[in-house]
Amino acid sequence: MSVYNNKRVVVKLGTSTLTHKTGRLNIRRVEKLCKVIADIHNAGHEIIIVSSGAIGLGMAKLGLREKPKDTPSKQACAAVGQCELMYMYDKQFAEYSLTVAQFLLTKYILIEDRRRNVQNALERVIEQGVIPVVNENDTVAIDELELEVGENDSLAATVAAIANADMLVIMSDIDGLYDKDPHEFHDAKLIPEVNEITEDIRALAGGAGSKLGTGGMITKINAADIAMDNGVEMIIVNGREPANLYKIFDGIPVGTKFVKK
């Protein structure tokens, strides 16, 4: 881990990374992810987690097979699932003698004149050696639930900007940005590096997320736009391989890198 020594990194974990297709927690993958993140933290890096998964876990806890269409039911899933989510992180990181802190944010808290409050809290928590776990407060932030915009990607980029992070890593269910849809075209090629978000790049990012998550590649491109404009490098990697985080910190090319401005 010599390439990104003493760096502050935001790691965004998507719903598809944390759960099975059933919506139940993917215990083996979560254990590996937390172990890798704990190891990277122990190496001297400052890690902030932005985690999706509350609604998906809430659905599973409530025995729902499909995401509810009405907003109050989504709020209920988020309220139940957030407890599951934080219990999981608290339990996993405690195995490595690490403490986590919950940050539930909304876009109203992140407006310009209130960002300092979030920044101060993040700084103090990180100073204490604690790993912040950030999520959108979907129980009360119903605008995003109704619009289905997959806000945790742009939330992660905003948090990275507020926290003056060096890098944002988005772990999803795809290896990165491709020149065409890899689900439809076997000859699709991974784009290793993007230096500018052009209309052509946006055109490559289409489609919605899974039935458990709301994000797609377009929300990740929007996040990259925010990150790059704020001097934060962003990398999209496949979250099904937790060891990809090691590769990033070891300077091994993986996924798609969005070069900061």
C-alpha cells in the first residue's frame, strides 16, 4: 500500500455489493469487505464509507420480494433496514477493534451554508480513529425516494468534496465504464481512464439499477462530474471482488479511473 500513503478515501458500497439478489445480506462478501477496509485503515489511511442497502435490507427484514412503489412503504423499509445496516457494520468492524459512526444526511443538510457542520463532525470523528458510515436519510428524505435518482452515488461524491478526500471509490456490480453495454455485447471493452465527462461519455451510461438499488451507470457519471470538479479522483470497480480495494491502494490498474481536474 505504498502508492496512496496516508490518503483520505471515500468508499461507496452499493446495494448490489452488499446483498444477494434476494435482498438478504451477502455475509461472505460483507465480511471480506470489512476486513479489507479495516486492514487499509490500519495501514494509516482515513476511510469514509458511504453505504447503500438500507431499503434492500429493510425489504428482506419485512419479507418483501419487490421494492414498494409507494413512498411511505419505502420509508418504512429504510427505517427498518438502517438498523440492520449499522448493526452489521458495528459488529464487523468490532472484530478488528474499530469503531464506526453513523451519519444520516439529506440534500438540505448539504447545502452550502450547512456543509461546515457536516465537515466539522466528520473531521472530529476521523481524528478519533473512527470510520464514518454515511447514508442518505431515506426515512425522511422522501424527494429522492419519489424521484428514484440513486442519490447515494452523488452523495458519495459530495461527501468526498466536503471531506477534502483524495479519492472516491465506487464499488458496484460492474467492472467499470464500457464502450458499449457488456450485458448485450460480448466485445464490449472496459474504458480504463476518463479525463473529461463529455456527451459521448454520458451516452455510454444508460439504464437503471437492480430491483433492490436505484442507481445505474448514469448516476456514477454524475458522481464523477462532482468529484472531478472538486479535485477528487474517482474509480469505479466491481464490488463483488473486495480485493479490488487492495489493487487500488497498491497502484494496480483496475476498473475505470476518472482523473481529477
